Amino acid sequence: MKNIVSSFPHKQKHYITLHPTNQQSQFREWLLKQDQTVKNTVYSFTEAEGEVWTLTRWLRARKYVLANTIAMVNEATAERADPRKADYYPDAYVALGVDPSIYVSQYPQLYAGFSKDGCPVFYSKPGRLNIDAVEAITTIPGILNYHWHIMQHDYTDRMLKYKEEHPDFTRFECVSVLDLDKLTLGQLGSRTLDIIKKQAFIDSLCFPETMNKMVIVNAPRFFSATWGVIKGFLDARTSAKVEIFSSMTAAKAKLREIISDDNLPSDYGGTAESTTSILAREAASGKSGRDRLLSEVIYVRSTQSLKFTLEDNEEVDIYVYTKAIDGANFRIMNSSKKELAPSMKVKHTGSTSDKEQASVIHLNPAGRVSGVKEIKIKAESLKTRMSSEAYLVVVNFYKK
């Protein structure tokens, strides 16, 4: 684990003149007396960040009031206790309880490039978030575990690598681009906001002052009211770093001020690889060995179906994730309605608790399906229902 501090630095290489040095000196003296666990809380990105910048982040988060800063460190140390025991979940699959690419397909988010100041740029697309799908494949604890993984492994490793390549780099901050394209008011229900609130709490408490800038793009008209709610989850300094754009043209101009063209994805006005292409490429990498991924939620009250096509050299494995209590019968058919595998009953065997993993059913356990151009997956509810149940169909495509 890279974020363990082996020793606490006793000398500063340089000073920042923007903060009161007396408070920093007192904070430093207090920290020297603490055990390694507390020091690791403060130096969450390792001592490579540098003493001055690290201590300043924590002091700034509590307006340089030493007592409040110390209280914050102690609270953050307590908050990190369980994740620390798990080494902050180095395996993303274990953290989520599901292939991360499937999760990201339903809640697109990724790092792509660096800002002109050297900050990694994080893109999140909540307008494409399907909360039913997310709840069908993982749990609230799983999502939070994954967040710890991202912050302590993915984000930290990116910062340390950049630091190796640019030794003078010290500000371990991030630029975030929040794309609200296709966002509806219905997506911002209590379940979604609860996830946002819990993640924001972790970031604000345990990784203070790490937001360099947030640019919100494609903001719909109703978002102003929602922003008022979300703003309440953030401290004043953080919310002041947020700029909101409804016009993509204006947003692209702003992004190009912050990010050079060769680091800015083409779908946001630059010349770098598009975020869509990056997500597709990442979905095809890793443990799965697949060539591409299709994941889509179907809502079944009586019957529902999903169609997709195969290339001549492709074969597929098909899985269904669900917490449906009544269940449905699933069939895999070709365009002539010939069944390509025995029908399967898909039903959740546990409770609907948000702390319990969903059931996953392999629709073609006898082997991958191939030799057809078009496949239709048809689901028929096992009971008469007044409302629908959600099923996430995941299709893994492989080259023969």
C-alpha cells in the first residue's frame, strides 16, 4: 500500500506565504506527537505531497483554527478505521462486488488527462446514471468501498506518478467535470442524493481541499434548485470553486482555459481520445477478456425484450443481475424465435436490503452463444404485477 507514511518529515523545503505560519507550526508540533495512524490520515497521499502543502490543506479546511483542525483529523481517523483495515480495497472488483466496468457502464465516470496545472481531470456523467441498475449490481457499502478504492489507489497513484515525472509538482488537487446531459428530475431522488451526500462527506472530511475546480456542463433549468441541495453537502470554499454552464459552447471555452487541447477529450472540445472511446476501451480490458460490453436495464411487468446483433466472429455470455422478488422467465432466441439456450428463471433469493448483494444468473451456462446475427432476450414475469421489476442484462462479447 503506497499511502503509508514511513517517517514524518522534520524539515520544510519551502514555505507558502498565503497562510499563518504560527498555526502551521503548532499543527506540525501536535502531529509529531501522534501515532502513525493519525499521521497517515493527514498524509493520505503519502509524504510525497510535501509537508507545507499537506498541513495547509487541513488548516485551510477549518479556517486555520487549530482546535477545529485537530478535531477534524481525529474524526477523519475514526472514519477511515474500517476502510484502513481493508487496505482501502485495492481490488476494485472486491470493493464493489461486481466487475467495475459494469458499474461504470451504468454510472459513467473516469479520469482522462491532466489540467494545465497538473491536476488529474475526473469526468462524471450523472445524466446517464441508472440508479435501478446500480442497485441491481452492488450495494451502498459497495459503492462507498469503491470510492475509497478510487481515492486511495487510483487517484493517489495518478498523483504520485505525475509527481515522479514533475518533481516540482506539489498541489495534489483534482479538476472535476460534471456532465448533466440527459439528466432528469426523476434521477435526483433520495436514493441518488444519498450516495452523493455520503461520498461528499468522505471527501470533505478525509481529503480536504483537494478540489481544484469543478465545471458543471449541460446543466438543465431545474438544476438550480437541486444545486441548492447539493451545495449544502459541501463546505463554502469547495462550493466557491464550482462553475455551472447550460451552454456546451461556453463550457468548452472554459474547459480549454483549464485543460490543454491534447489533454481534453474530443467530446469536450479538445483533440484527445473521447470519453466514450476511453470507457469502451476500458470495458474491454482487465480480467474479463471480453472485446466489448453491453449492459441495459429492462423493466418487466408482464413481458419485455432486448435485442442486439453479433458480428460474424463474435460469441457472447449473458448474465442478469436483479433484486426482483417475484422474478421472471428469461429466454434467449434468434430472429426466428428459436431458443438458443434453455430458459432460465431469474429471481432474487435474498432480501431487498441496500446492504445485500443482488442475485446474478448466467443465462447460458452450457457455453457461449454464437453463429447467429441477431439475438433477442425475452423476459416474462412469473406473477401478475401492478408495477414492474428491474433486471440488468449484461452481455459480454468475445472474439472467437
